[in-house]
Amino acid sequence: MADLSTQNPGGFAQRAATAMLRAGGGTTASLQMPPLQADTSDAGQIGLNAPGFLSLPLAPVVFRKARVALGDGQLPKYELLVSADAVAAQVSQLKLSSPQALFGQASGVVVAGKLFLIEAVSASESQGEAYLYRLLLQDAGGEWPM
């Protein structure tokens, strides 16, 4: 039997996901983006100056260890659950075309001062609109100056 009810996307799923992330111990993560302007000095052109990164805050997020079976020599994997509202705010601020463009340009994610590399991104949707993003992360093995 077909569902004949009116289904107007009203942002209910986005608000519910944001509330769940806050209630689940939500914190802030920083998406590390390459600088918008290139270093045009002579030292910057030949790579002597370390490039700066834009640190874009994403909140609320929940960070947890992924339940992945580890083999010998493999690093543990983590997942970051991010509110779609936080992602949409950064996409519009940077004037990007989509969340995939945002995550594709990111160099990594900093959570509690530790740098993680993004391995995969998936979105949970309701009525054709994303309400939650799941980032699969791998420890980059370094501390990030905050």
C-alpha cells in the first residue's frame, strides 16, 4: 500500500539529529582546510614557509571509536558524527557547491588536539535531505597546535 500522506521536509530530522548529538556528549571538531590565498613570497613559493590552515569549527559532533576489527599493524579507526546544520553553515560560509566539496578539500579533522585523516564520508537522509554526516577517520599520529 502506498503512503499517501503529505511529506513536507521541514527540517525535523536535522533538529532531532542536532539535539541527539548535543545530548550524547556533543563537542566541537575543527575541519582543517588549505589556505584560501597562496603564499606568494619567495620562501613560500619554494616551500620554506609552512602553509597555514583554516580551522573551521563543526559543532555539535560526537567522536567515538569505530567498531572495526583490527589486523596486525593497522591503526584504529574512529568515527565522527556531525550535524548537517553545522556542515551547511560551513558550506555556505565558504560558498562551496556541496558538503562533498567541503570534505573533499579538507586536509583532516582535529578533535581534542589530535589530527585525524578522513577516509570516508557518508550522509544519513530523511525525505531527500541530509540530517547527519558520518566521517570515518584514521589517526594521523600527531598533535595539532591549538
